[in-house]
Amino acid sequence: MTGLFTISVEGPTYFSPKDEDVFYTWLNSISSIRSVGGVGTMVEITLGSRRIPQRDLRELIAIFHRYAIDKRPLAQLDRAQLKWFRDPNKFWYKDVFGRGS
């Protein structure tokens, strides 16, 4: 699973212009992210690969949580080596994988 991979999400509500700047600066600081753009209220996050390092996935979880973005698209980044990601005791688990997973 290599090659560019894009996640599209409904963008967050920004509470000031600086808040929006911080959001995009944080996203663009993640090494796996190749570009961030979008149309209207949608934000498109393009990754270099679906197989991103643990530290980058943790940053995405944090950003999605901080900005109240739907975490379900992050499930697309799951793989067998990420047992911690599928831990049902983690705060993000139900938001990413749903209650019945």
C-alpha cells in the first residue's frame, strides 16, 4: 500500500484567523503529509502513503480530536502493526472504529 493517499474531511470551525493558521501549520508540520488543501468546507489531506509512522498517526489523532473533526476516516490508516491504534481503551477508539468494532 504505497503511493499518495488522500483523506477528505469536513473542516473544523475556526474561532479566529490565527486559529486557522495554527491548524494548517500543525498539519503541514507532519512529515507524512504531502499537501493540505480543499474546496469549500472540505479539507483534503494528502499523505505520501497510507502506511504512515506511528508518530504521524498520533499527531493526526490529536489534530482531529482538538479540532473536533470526524475521526472515522483515520480508520483507513489502520494496519496489523498498529495494535495500539485498535486498543478499545483509547479515547479515540469509538470515534475511529465505532462501537461495534
